[in-house]
Amino acid sequence: MSTTTIFRMTAARATIGYRRIRGGRPEVRTILFMPAMQAARGKGEFAAFYKRLVASGKKPIVALAAVMRKIVVVLNARLRDDLVQQS
């Protein structure tokens, strides 16, 4: 088996394949998906973060989930510090 395939034994059967993103808040995940894709394609800090993750071997969808989380962390910090984005 290659290192990219996940092999898990459950109580009833063995599962071969990739893990899926689940849990958390699906509404927020759905809303953040397209902004994260645009941020990953752009030229800002999120794009560099995404490219670094993919270059280190993460799957693109996993890297995109990390970008979504980073967007939430940055927005929470801006709300906490009462900062407004300067354009």
C-alpha cells in the first residue's frame, strides 16, 4: 500500500480510501469553501499558506480546509482586536 492510502480496521470490516472532512459546523464550512478557494488562488498570505501545504505533500482539499480554518482564526482575531481591513 502506498503512503497516501489510509487503511483502517473497524469492528465489522476494513476500510480502504481517503478520510473525509466531517464534524464541526457544516454551514460554516459550506459558506467558507468558495472564499477559501479564491484566497488560495490569490496572492496574499492565504495563497502562500495553501501553496506551502500542498508543496509539503498535503492533499489540495486538506490544504483548503486548513485555509478555511485560518480564515476563521484571522477573522476572530480582527474582531477581538477591533481591527478593520485597510484596502
